[in-house]
Amino acid sequence: MSVFNSSRLLGKTILITGASGGIGAATALLFAKAGSNLILLARRTEALQKVAEAVRAVPGAGKVAAVQLDVSDKTQVANLWKAIPNELRNVDVLVNNAGFVLGVERVGAIKEEDVESMFQTNVFGLVSMTQLLIKDFKERKTGHVINIGSIAGREPYAGGSIYCATKHAVNAFTGALMRELVDTPIRVTEIQPGMVETEFSIIRFRGDKSAADKVYEGLQPLVAEDIAEEIVWAASRPPHVNIAELFVLPVNQASATLSYRGGK
Ligand SMILES: NC(=O)c1ccc[n+]([C@@H]2O[C@H](COP(=O)([O-])OP(=O)(O)OC[C@H]3O[C@@H](n4cnc5c(N)ncnc54)[C@H](OP(=O)(O)O)[C@@H]3O)[C@@H](O)[C@H]2O)c1
């Protein structure tokens, strides 16, 4: 038997932010394999459409809607339902995955616009999406919020002050939300990955692929599918089981700053 118990996900509707690549795209494919319906959101339409096509091609996949949406744009978030077909309005799982880090500058040298954009997506966007969905979850007395935190939300490191602050905010928000919902059937999960090789580091280093590659040099990092498996596993537990937190590392990473790089 698959650990996913896909029968629990069959016909469920999953909304994924940041679904145009990396962890979000891998998660969409895995939910599709379990027969779930999908609402895929991201800013880059072309990349998003490619993911939607791949998801639709999965045998047994449910219905799929792909909508261009910037989670940091409050108007776009408020108008989301207008872009979603009626048949997908009853969302069962919200995966708040959209997020990024920009730069490794130290405090004093960080551009204000970088501070703002990281907070706007990683924190305000995640909060706006959760507020939108949670009202509906409460009315329907069902639902699951899965937030993608980070090792950076557990352990601050030099050169990551703003990103670490945003992911600590995600951790605090997720913990408060879980406590608020203790008297409901709504589940709240935070998944905290260590190093995952996606476009994440390329974006951090502003397109410098060789700087990004150095992050993973000498060790085997996680791949997007590893975290997708954790997300789908958490979503497919029996309704009385809430996976509150999952901290997932490559085997040769022990903390944000301690890795063994001789093994690859
Ligand atoms: N990779 C790692 O090592 C790592 C470790 C810990 C945690 N994480 C977290 O995992 C999540 C996914 O990252 P990833 O590794 O899959 O990186 P990725 O490959 O760069 O994917 C990030 C996704 O987020 C989307 N996104 C970014 N800003 C957005 C916005 N304002 N509105 C909507 N979508 C937005 C991007 O799509 P568009 O550009 O098309 O909008 C993209 O689909 C992030 O929250 C990240 O912080 C990653």
C-alpha cells in the first residue's frame, strides 16, 4: 500500500500557491496522481501553464484550474474566487508554498525593496491567502492549511536576516493558527525543509547559476519531489491526525550552517 493512501485524496481539491516550479509544481503532480483536483497559482503564466498541462496529462487526475496570481497583491487575492470555476470552489487543502529569498547581504546593506518584497510574499501573501480560505474552512467545518516554512524559520543565520525573519513569522503564524483551531476539525501543518535544489538559490543569487550551484556542492540536497512527498503524506493522514510540524533535511545537513560536503 502506498504511504499516501491516495483514496483519502481522491476528488479532494487542493490549492497550491507558487505552483509554477520547484516544490509547488512537484506537489501538484503528486496530488494529481492521487486523483485530486487542483487550483494552481503563480505569477509566471507560461511556466504555470506548462505545469497545468503536465498535471492534466497524469492518468486519473482530477479537474485543474491554473490562475495567474501574485499572493502579495491584496486585490488579486481578494478577487481569486472570480477566477475559479464553481466546481472547484470547495477547497480541502491550502498549500501556502509561494516564497523566496533575495541576496545574502548583511543588515545595513540590504535594499529596502528586497526587505519589502520578501515580507510581502512570504508573510503578507501567506497571511492573506490563509485569511481568505480559513473563513470558508470554518463555515464548512473542514480543511487543512499546509504552510511551507523553512530551516530558516527555526534557526537564524548570518546573511539571511530578512528571509529568516519571514520564515520565523510563518512559524509563529502557523503555531497561533493551529491553537486557534483546536476546537475544529481544521488541520494546520508546517513543513520546514533544509536545502532543496530548485530555482530557489538561483533567485537568491539573482540569476548567478554558479553561485547557486556552490550551495549544493559536495552533498546531495533534497529535490522538490522529496518535499512534495511530505506535503502529500501530511494531507493524506486520517482526519483525526494532524502533522503539526515536519523538519526535513538532506542526510548530510545538520543545521543551517553545518553540512558535510565530502560525501557526494
Ligand atoms: N529550496 C529550498 O532550499 C527551500 C528550503 C526551505 C524552504 N523553502 C521554501 O519552499 C517554498 C518553495 O520554494 P522552491 O524551493 O520550490 O523555490 P522555487 O523553485 O523558486 O519556487 C518558488 C515558487 O513560488 C512562486 N512565487 C514566488 N513569489 C510569488 C508570489 N508573490 N505570488 C505567487 N507565487 C510566487 C514562484 O512562481 P512565480 O515566479 O511564477 O510567481 C515559484 O513557483 C518557498 O516558500 C521557500 O521559501 C525552500
